[in-house]
Amino acid sequence: MDNGTVESVRLADASAEHRPASGRKGLRKALAIAAAVAGLAAATSAQAHAATTPAPADAGVLATYGMETDDGNPGGRIEFRTLGDVVSVSDQQAGDGFGAIGYVYEYVNSTTRGDLVYSLRDDRADGVPAVARASDGHNLTEGRTYWFRICLIGNGQGLEYCDWAAWSNQE
């Protein structure tokens, strides 16, 4: 509190000695409200400071993208985590005769894919996805965008229920 606020509380407190008991209750209530308002102002100031303080440069940002096959009960999923260039493909339905296959392509533009970078396939539906990482030699260039594709494969039908997305590898 500033000195003006402290002084007004002291004057109000001194004059309360000469009031009936109901006046003291009102004063206590007013002081409690003033304390709550002061606490709220301090908390708001701390939050404003925190919101404007930049994160450390080495904090690392983890962007995660994901999509599923286009069938009614998605049987395949692909995920891309930019930190470590981790791509995972998972078969989400056991016993349906399909596996999941994911592809990573060079990005040419919003309607054209380039060369295949690599593909991953998971046929097990055991909760353990097929995974590729930069540390395993599957590095994706930082700052570039890639096309990702997820499909179901199996039952002699070729690729089915495919979905596409372009995701940026920004850390």
C-alpha cells in the first residue's frame, strides 16, 4: 500500500473507536475487501510481468502434428514431433486385415509433393508404433515443410483411406 492508503486506514481505524460495534464490523469488512483488492492487484501485476518475459532461447519448442486415415473408424495414425524429427505410424485396429503405412515426401508446393524421403509400416496393432528419428538417420531439414501421408494397406486392395497433410519442421 502507498502512504496515502496506510494513512486513510489509520484514520478510519482511529475513528472506529468512537463508533458502535456495528461500525467496527463494517470497518473490518471494508479492510478485508481492501486487502483482497490489493492482493488481486499484486497477482495481476505478477501475471502481466510473466506474460511479457521471454522464454529462454534454449527452451526448445515441441510441435506435434497428427492425423488418421479417412475410414469411418480410423485404423491408421501418423504423428510428427519436430523435436528430434520423430515420425511414428501406428495400426490402431487389430484383426481387421489392414496395416498402416505412412510416407514422408519432399514438399514442392501446396498441391505437389516431391520425392519420397522414407516410409514406415505397422501391421501389428499392438500399441507399439513404427518409429523413425533423426538420431536413427531419418533427419528432416529444419525450417522445411514436408508432405505426410497415412494410408491403410492390406486385403489385396492396395492403399486405402489415405489422408495428406503438409507440416513444417520448425523447432
